[in-house]
Amino acid sequence: MYKFSIGVLLNSFRMDTPSALKKAAELGLQGIQVPAAFGELSPAELTGDKKKEFLKMVKDNGLTISALCGDLGQGFGNAEKNPQLIDESKRILDFAKELETNIVTTHIGVVPNDPTHDRYKVMQEACFELAQYADTMDAHFAIETGPETATTLKAFLDTLHSTGVAVNLDPANLVMVTGDDPVQAVYTLKDYIVHTHAKDGKRLYYKDPEVIYGLAEDEMLQSPSFIEVPLGEGSVDFKNYLKALDEIGYHGFLTIEREVGDNPAADINTAATFLKGLIG
């Protein structure tokens, strides 16, 4: 028996917030991840009494907030844009603490394999500033895996000398984009994992991650290079993946993320049942 909690990314339900919270509770989930970069649950919109009302609604449904999703959609590879993006990210982390969580997940862009690449230093400087800020709050900006291999990401994180910037391990992104092994990624990134996504998928063919994440043009292959599928139907070895997480001492949330499908609530229920079966 493993000691994991099962959560869900709230907007995966594609329902209004009260209905999504109610559905998460009905499915026997323990927590939610809140999409806070934009929209009604962002710091700009959820102010004053609305913030208190939302947190009360979460608790009244027997749920906790595992993390906020603070992905601003641009990464940190542009030195001119970074000051504003860093400030916005800090504001989301402040907001996370007010909502009683200390984790904000985000994408930072594609970390180059070559540390001498110009973008590497730009991303490094941005993440160093974010890490220092998070450290002062005993909190974490958690980079979602996928755009680069676990080995490349670990080498990058090691240069920051902090877990203020840590890891949100999404096993599906690894198999779909880089072809990396999620089980081995757990061991590689063990010192940094603070949150995970429960998602599954298959890679159809290799496409440069810089193309997938919009940093380069694709002149040849325009069809999807990967597909997201229900948990247990893709290339993620969940049995050994959960075993690896347990072995490194991670006992936090497995947060279900469902980005496709015609009946997300049913798919989330299927995912929760699948995970409960593996947890024991």
C-alpha cells in the first residue's frame, strides 16, 4: 500500500468552479490543483472576500489545494520579457500561500542541452531569482517535465543550488515529447520532485521539442507527434512509476490532468479508479 493522495487539475473537468469542486468530492479525490495564471481563479480576479469564499468552498467539499498552476504561457527564455513574467510569477506564489499551498507549477521553456547556449543563461538567471524568492517563503516553483530529458533538467536545477525551483513530474510529457523513461526520471530528479501529474500518452513520432513548444518552425511534419490517452492505456509504466516515487520518499499528490476527450468527468473517474487500484 502506497501513501499517495489523488487530486485533479480543476479545469480538467471543464465545468464551472462550484460544479467541478463538487464532482471532485463525489469521485473521492483528496485535492485540487488550481489554474491561477489567468481567469476567474487568478490573483487579479480572486480578490478580497472572493478568495475567502473560494477557499471555504474547497474545504467544505473536503478538499485541499495541492498546488496552483502558474504557467504564463511564455517560459523564461526571453531576457526582455522576463522581468514582468518573474514579477507575475512571484505574485502567483504569494497568492498560493494565501490559498494554503506552497507549490506553483509552471513551464519555463525548453532547457538547451548545451549550457553555453544563449537561452540557457537567460533561463538560469530567471530561475535563480524565482528560487531565491521561493526560498524566503519555504515554497517552490515546480517545473513541469517534458520539454527536455530528466538528465538535462537535473543538470540545470543543480546550478541553482536550491529547491525553490523544483519539479512537477508529468510522466506523460516525458514519453510523448522526449521519449524519456518516467521511472528512471523519478530517480534522476528525486531531490527536486514536489508535485506530480497523473497523465498518460504515446509518442507517434519524434518531433523536436523546440518545435512542439513553439521555439522553432516545423516545415515538414505538421501532424500531431503524440497523443494523450486515458491512464493505463499509454506508454507510462504506472506500476513501476509509483513504486519509484515511493522508494524516493515522495508521498504527495498524484494530480490527474485530462486535456482531451469528450467526457472528462468519466475519464477522471477512470483515472482515479486506476490509481486507487495501484495504490492499494
